[in-house]
Amino acid sequence: MQFEDQFSCGIVIVAAGRGERAGQSAEGPKQYRRIGDRPVIAHTLDIFATWTGTGPVVVVIHPDDEDLFASARKRMSRQLDLTVVHGGPTRQVSVLAGLEALAATGAEYVLIHDAVRPFFDHALLDRCHAALQHGAEAVLPAVAVADTLKRARAGGIVEETVPRADLYAAQTPQCFRLETILSAHRRAAAGGRADFTDDASIAEWAGIPVLLVEGSADNIKLTLRRDISMADEKLTRHAIPDVRTGNGYDVHQLVEGDGVTLCGVFIPHDRKLSGHSDADVALHALTDALLATCGEGDIGDHFPPSDPQWKGAPSRIFLEHAARIVRERGGTITNADVSLIAEAPKVGPHRQQMRENLAAMLDISLDRCSIKATTNEKLGFVGRREGIAAIATATVVYAPRSET
């Protein structure tokens, strides 16, 4: 959606809760549990990372969750600049901490969202954005209550049926003019009011009109262990395999010398490869292949030959850098294949060591690393022993995408 008068909204994502009702897990609180092979909060952040209206982002986490959040952030499909602050013992305290941090950015509007609601979409955000744009001070996405509601007395005996007309279930993100909701939160805190269950209720208490907009039936809050299991099943069932293949090609000239370095193995020879680094043509090609799987340019973008710090550098630095980028983008390297084209020296006696080097540099098993070598049948620059060429292919599996 293109907004007629574009303005961005600050985002506060609340992720400091302990999630006791979801039970204990080695993965940590529910915002860090995996659904579709990624933490819940990574899915939530991805939606904001790709929305047109996203401005400054503040994530409020528990002080004990620094490592969990850092790990989850690496599993985002697209990285997002954000500020991390620590929350308090209640959601209300945590939100206030997030609002105070966001106020320092100069944002005018704020969307406050629960990290454990990963199934909202851009259409919902657009509706909230449009309402703010048209002058609303507070906006609440909500869905009409469909179930018949009962009120019970002690002992579980039904006392009455509650009319469901005009009843709505509140969702997030709850959206406000930042100055308005921050002032209301500060007043509530100063007055000792700590019993509010959401930000819209604080706005109501402060006398701020809250406008309802259409919510989404899919925008559920993951509360119980069963909710998380069902969410994982949903994403897994509809996942589109994201297997990517990248190719790389490199060539270096042979000049007078005493040996060549290929896949990190020095092979004595009457020639050497010319280059700014150690000229390891195989690792250069494989570096480009890995970068290609996530659209991160090529080796020259990350390690320009004009930069003197890379003069004579071992090329494993380049390959390990590319592998780190792939993993930060949520990728798992599943195969690395290098073909060397050279008349000499012979690669065969060194193939095993080359494979072991690749396995160590990429942190994958040996059976996922392949080295092949061929001559050029004395044709062209390779045939004339003027240079060595390498062709590399990398296969990377990225976190599954859900069907839309």
C-alpha cells in the first residue's frame, strides 16, 4: 500500500514476559520457541522489517534474555535496525520502558505489539496506519466476539448468558500518538495504577477516545503450549522449501613463483598465482557462490582489492565471512562443490586435505564438500599454463517461507 501522505510509525515490541502458561522449555520463554524452525519473535520482527510504514523499532526484553534475543535476531529473513531495552515485572512496566526509549528517537506515532502475535500482516498494519493518519489518537484492532458468553458464579454454575452484541476481542498492535499514550502511561505509573491489561485500557482510563479498526482472525496470541504446537504445525504444513543454489567463478594468472594455494593447501610448483590476497582461486569462487544465495554481492564488495589490509591475506577469511553472512540470514549450508581447471599442478594428491579444509571453514560435514579437478586439454589460457580457473557451487537451505 502506498500512503498518500507518507509517515512512519515507531514500533514497540513487548517481549519481556516469562510465558508461564506455555510451560517450561529448553528453548526459553514462548517468544523464543521455534515455529516453522524459527523463533516466534523472528517471525514477528520480519513483518515489521518489510512494512512500508515502519520507523524506529524498540524491542523490550527480559534482562536474562540477551543471548536468546541475539540468536533469534539472526534468524530473521531480513535484518532490521532496532533498539533493545530491558522490561520490568509486568507488561505495563515493560511498555513504559519501550515508550520512553522510543520517545528519544523523535517518533510521533507508535504501534505497540506483542512479540507472541506472529500472524498479523501488512493489511492490518495499513488499516491502523490509515486511522492514525486521519487523526485518531488511539487505534485498537479488534474482532467481534463470535462465541456465546456465559458468566458463572462460584462452583462453576452458569449464572447468566452475556449478550455478545458490541463485544470485541482486542488485539495488537495497539496504535497511538506517542506523546498521548506516553503521558497516560506516566500518569498511571505515578498514580500507582499497575492493573491495566493492555494499552487501550490505559488510554480509556486517561479519557482518550479509542477507535476500533478491523482486526484479523489469524492474529492470535500464542499463550499455551498447545498454541505454539499448532502454530508450528501450521507453518510446517504450508512451508515452501527455500533451497538456493549459488555459483561462483574466478581465475588468477600464473607467474613465476614457488607454489600455489588452493582450498587453503599450499602445493609446491614452479609458478604461483598472482593476486592481492593469497590468490586462492578456489576459495574466491566458493565465496562468491555463498554470497549469491542471499543476494550479498560478490567478494570484491566485501574485500576490495584496493584495500591494503587484504594484501597477502589468507582467503579462508573471505570464505568464513561469507558463511557467517549466510547463517545470519537464516541459511544452512548443505553442500559446497569446487571444480578446479588447471594443467598443473596435480590436485589429486591434495584433494582430501582440501575437502577437510572446506569442512572446517564452513562448519559442515566432510561428505558435503566436493573437490574436482580437470585440465583444459591444452586449450586457451589454462591450456597454455597462464592461469588457473575455478567454478564453485554452493547449496544453502534458508528458513521456510509460508504460503500467502
